[in-house]
Amino acid sequence: MLELDSLFVRYGGITAVRGISVKIDDGDLAAIIGANGAGKSSTLNAIVGMVPVAEGKVFFDGQDVTRTPTHVKVRKGMVLVPEGRRIFPNLTVYENLQMAGYAVKDWKSELDFVFTLFPILNERFKQSAGTLSGGEQQMLAIARGIVAKPKVLLLDEPSLGLSPVLVQQIMGAIKQINQRGTTVLLVEQNAFAALRIASKAFVMELGEITLQGEPSQIAVNEHVRAAYLGA
Amino acid sequence: MQQVINALMLGSMYALIALGYTMIYGIIRFINFAHGDVFMVGAYIVFNVVTIFKFGFWGALLCAVLGTMLLGVVIERVAYKPLRNAPKISLLITAIGVSLFLENFVALPVVMGSMPKVVPSFIPISIYSLGNVKFSSAQVIILVTAVALMIFLGWFIRSTKLGRAMRAVSSDYAAVPLMGINVDNIISMAFAIGSALAGVGGLLYVIVYPEVDPFMGIMLGTKAFIAAVVGGIGNIYGAVAGAYLIAFLEVAMVAAGYSMWRDAAAFGLLIIVLLIKPSGLFGKFEKEKV
């Protein structure tokens, strides 16, 4: 359903992503793990069109969407929960969700699911989003992703800066979103947390995919253990 | 008391124009220096439709609103949109260019000519008196129109889908496409609304001062810009407050017999506010995002 065909991303003279090819099937919970600067965020941003694709192609549901503008991709069902949450701090929690539902028919239908996942957002409904804690902001960012009714939900470092308990809660929520039928592509530095929930994993280093396969196999790979799992 | 009415009139006009500055700044962090000239074009549209077609208030209002709306959107699409990712200084210089173009285009002999023109009276004027204060129906129209528009704009920004989207663009421009929203449309709408307010400003202006000239937008635009900055640019309530503050200050200077000093007083107020509270009366300090 989402396919990257030898994708390159360049910033001026620097090549951040070097011809990666990735295929994600309907219902997958795919994880791209890798260190800081490996090109994971660049990959996600290029998929949704936040940064231009230098070479290669992006296919979504069989269609070439390499040059499709971001807002059109979102309407087609490709939704990114960006790194650093990017919630609108001067809008309330409710208004943030409303924004996510801007282009969606009947956006309120997802609110029940959102509040079962993150009951705290229901309590903070009328509060301005800037006053939320970091964890709550991440929950709101993911909630916005749900409200947009994606076919594929892309998540960029959702565990960044969160306590271990919160990381667990967020990962659990991502798993539930996937079990409800949404395909998920998760990008994480926290390899341990990501591999626990993923159904398919990719290891990214210096702009290239160096390893891919079953998360359980990746987790026991010696190189990965040494580099990312601290074992 | 008569002076208070004068100040309210002047302040209403400043406010309508200041709202356009502050809205556009709030959304794309850019001062549209051609905004005062959009006001001028609005006034000329009124002049033309009331002299040629003998339109009354509503006809003139409709034409001024539609005309300036279109002008604002065209200016944005043609002059500013190609520079969306260019340095801010290029945008600023382009805005000055657009401003000079509009002034001198209107001043061309084949267009309107550079001489001031008198606008014939197009609304019935009656004078009311309340105690020893006299006011005209024109003044009532101006105040009611301006206040109604301000309340409408406040409601629009606060409670409508588009208004929310505008606040979202103002808050995090780059994250808005991720909500499935075409930012270009939101920016166009901001220009349409801001320019329409300037158009209404032009209409109200020629009701009180029935004369148009191609350079009338410079001083009024500058004053409205000061009002927006004094109130805290980007903040619509600040723009209104700043507009009335400047108007009252100017009228007070005139009433006190220092009419030569009115402009100096307005600019002096700007300097004082910038020294004491650089973000304006209602503004919040925000770091320029890199």
C-alpha cells in the first residue's frame, strides 16, 4: 500500500537518504529504527512531501504520489504525526482535533476511540494545547492523526523526550490503532520500544536501509544489539 | 463631546485598516505595505460607482468590498506568493513596489489622474442633536459599520472553521498542510478579508471626507500601521485599541490647538510604546522562528 522506490533526499550538497526501497503492506505495523541523523525523519518528510524527493518514487495505493502536495496526500489518507508534535499551542485541545478533522467528513466519529486511548485529553478538552505536558501533547498529536482517518499513519519519534511509562502507553496506543485496521509506519530511535510492537522492521544507517525483516530477528542481531539496544 | 465623536470616526477608520495589517501579519509575519493603497483603491471604486452609476450606500459598499477583495487576492497571488520561501526583505521591498505601482497607476491621466476629485454626496444626510451634541447620520453609519465589522471579525476568527485555520497558520504555518489544509487558500482568504476591510474603510472615508486622490492611502495607511504596532501587531483587539488610542490622541492635540502636531504626536506615541513595550500594548513577545 506504501512503496518507496530508490528514494533520495538531498539538502543542498548533503544526501540524507540514499536510494532506499521500502514496501509496506496493508495492515503492517512497520518500524524504521536507527540513530540520530540516519535519515529516518527525512524519509518520512519526503513521503508526505514536507521535503522534496530528489530522486526515486513514492507509491501510495498503487498511485505515484511523489510530487503530490502534502495536503492532498493527507486527504487521500496518508497522515503524518510529525517529530516534535507540532500541535497548535494557541488553539484548544478541541480546536486542534477540529483542525485535524478539517478535511474529513464526520470527524467526530473518531473521538470516542481517541478518548478511550487517551482519557486525559477528554479532561483537557477546553484547555489551550500549549499548556499541556509533553506527554499530553504527544497524545494530542497522535489523536489528531486518528481524527484524520488515515489509511496509513506515519509517526515520527513519538517516544521522544517521554518517561518510560509514557513511552509504554504511547506504544500501546499505536499498537491499538494498528489493530483497528490502520497501517502504521513508525520511525524511532528507541529501537527497543519500537521492535516490541512492530510486525516488520527496517534498520537505517547513514541514509541507507542496512537490515530488514522480522522484528524478533532484528532484535537478536548482534550489530543491532550493540548499536541500538545497548546490549 | 463633539471631539469625542470626531475621534470615534477617525478611530473607526484607522481600526478597519489596522485590522488588515494585523491579520496579514498574524498569518504570514509580513507587513503588507500596499495595504494603505488598497484602501485608496476602495475609495476610488466608490467615487466611480457613485458618479457614473449613481449608486447609493449599499451598491457602493458591495462594489468596494468585491473590488478590494479581488485586488488583495491578486496582489498576493502575483506579487507575494512566488516569494513565499524568499527572505522577508524581498517580500518587504516587493510590497513597497506594489504600493508605488498602485499609487502611480491610479495617478495616470488615462486612469484617474493625479488631481484630487470630489466625491458627490451619495447618502441622505440628516443631523441629529442630543443635548448640545450634534451628530449626522453619516457618523452613525460609520460607527455602526465599523463596530459591526470588528465584532464580526472577532467572531469569525474565534468561531468559524476558516478562522480557526487562520489561527493555526499563525501558530505553526508548516504544520497546517499536515491537517489536509491548503495553506495557500487560507492565506488568500486572509488577504481577501483584510483587503475588504480596507475597502470598507475607503467607503467610510469618502462619506466623511468626500475627496479622493491617488496618494491618500499613504498617511492613513501609515497611521493604521502605527495603530496596529502600538496595539501589538498580530493581535486584532490590539489593532482596534491602538486605532482608537491614536485617534483620540490626534483629536486631543487638535482640540488643544496644536493641530500642526497631530502627526508628530501619533508617531511620538509609536516611539514611546516601542521603547517601553516593544511588542505593543496587547502583544506577546515571541522569538522569531528560525
